[in-house]
Amino acid sequence: MNDLLQRLSRLSAAEEFLDFFGIAYQPAVVHVNRLHILKRFNQYLNQTTVTDDMDETSAWNTCRTLLTRAYEDFVHSTAAREKVFKVFQDGQSVSLDRVRMNLPSQRGV
């Protein structure tokens, strides 16, 4: 599996990972959710038994399944609903009206 890990370590963009594993994807979904998909993929990897002593075919298939699952999470949901990053987990939001009130042009500056 070390060879697989080395090849994965050279990838950085979500599209590179999806292409590497031969996963068909919608560019619009990836464009909006690329970091969320990769973070979720990492979370799924950390929950599985992909190990260095695993044969490469099994590891590749497991990684492909997990990445497909991570991608599909965002095809059928949103980043806010999936809460992958802490900013979404905290549940704090700011209304557009509050942002407008704090703009310099709205305070008479």
C-alpha cells in the first residue's frame, strides 16, 4: 500500500483525487465543495481499517469507495448541512442585514 500512499501524496486538488480513482463527477459540485469533499474523505479514511499492510488493490478499492461516498454526500446535501468544518458545527450565523448595518456606507461614514 505504500506505493498507493505515495501516489496519493502527490495529489492536491479534489479533481485530481476523483480522476485518480476514476470517479465521474459534476464539476459544479466539486467547484463549490472541493475542500468539504476532501475533508470528508479524510474523515472516512480515519474511520476505516486502511493500513500499510493492506494489499494495494483492497486499499485502492476502499479509498475509491470512501471518496465516492464523500463526493455523494455533497451531491445530495450542502456544506452547511453536512457540517464538515468547525464554522458550520458551531451553528453561528450572521444575517445579511447585520452585515449591511456594519458597512461603512450604512453608518454615515
